[in-house]
Amino acid sequence: QNCSKTSERLHSPVAPEGGRAREANTLQGKRTARLKAQEVEAMNFLKRLLTLVLVLCLNIGGSSALHLNIGKIGKLYQSAIQNRPFATYCVQGAVVTATGDVASQMLTRKKEAGLSGSQTYHAAISGVVFNGVLIPWYYDKIQNLIPGRTPAMVALKVVFDQALWGYGGNFAVITIRRWMEGTSFKDSWSHARKEIWPVFRSDMLVWTTYNTLCYGVIPRNMQPISTAVMTAAWSAYLSTVSMKDFEH
């Protein structure tokens, strides 16, 4: 009889813990697949926006009503930059990054969870630093240090930009955004190390194309506006990557 009971135990169904483990693995797999789909959706959105920005900027010399409206916005924007450059860029950095974060949350968060105001607030703060102070300063300096729109000069600026911002800048943003949401700096750094190469490849696809046209074709007075639009879209993508697997 004891042998029979032992046999029954050996051939009994898997313990509940094993079933829960399999269920957890299945849920994690579904979550990973969902996040991957969201990243693909964000990248497709970036590509469409890039195309739109380029079409608008390359047709800036036209005489359509759209051109006139853009021209008026450009004049107002240039006036603000000339009169209050630092304040204008800081406000711009906060707005475009916060806008990108809201777009990211709308794409990735469940409807019942709602939007995280604190996450958007932290995104705006990081936007002031990176998109409001560092990037405008960088774009101005790089074009003064490496002047000209010849293919060689454009290629040099694009390669330098890719090395500095494509890897280093994105790595810093992901780390800081994650850290600002309460993750330890060590874990935030590890998360950035894990995600940086896919981000770097995406950066090469999007920003190499944009910067080639920015440095070589887009009129310089229109570059701050076109760059701000691209930065808003890129911020949505970086928010998605920074908050990947993050439990609110």
C-alpha cells in the first residue's frame, strides 16, 4: 500500500507552484511581445513623422498658404530665439519631451491605468537639460566648428553626431529617465546597457537621415523647428524604451 501511494505521488499532476511558474513565464512572454510591438509602432510613427518633416522643410521655398503659415511661425520663433534664446530653448525642450512622453504613455499604458503625471514631469525636467540646453548649443557649435554644406563636411558632422548623441546621449537619457522614476542608478545603468544597441540602430536609421538633410538641405532658420518636431517624436520612443519593464 505504501508503494502504491508513493507511485501515486510520483505520477501526480505538477505542483501548483510549477503551474504558476509556467503561467508567469507565459505572461512575461506576452508582455515582452507587447512591448516589442509598441517599440515597432513607435518606430513606424517616427518614420512617418520624419517623412512629413522633410516634405515640409524641402518645400519651404514654395508660395503655398502652408508655406506662409510656416514662415510666420518661423519668424515668431526666430524672434523669440533672438530676444530670449535660453528661455525659449528651455521651454521648447520641456514641451517637446513632455509631449513625447505623453504620446509614449498613450501607446504603452493600459487605459485603466491612466497617464502618469510624475513621469511626464520628470520627462520635462530631463527635456530642459538635454533638449533645451545641450542639443541647441551642440547644433550651433557643430555648424560653426565644421562649416559648409559640401558632402564631405555634411558626412563629417553626421558621423560626429552619431558617435556623440547616437550612443552617449541616448545612453545618458535612458539612464537618467529610469533613475528619476525611482530605480537605483546601478539598475538604471544596467537597463541602458541592455537597451542601447537597439536604440543606437534606430538612431542611425532616423537621425542619420534627418541630420544629412538638416546639415545639407534644410535652411538654417528652419532647423530649430524641424529639429524640435523630430525631438518630440524621438522623445516618445526613448520614453518607451526607458520605461520598458518598469512597474509603476
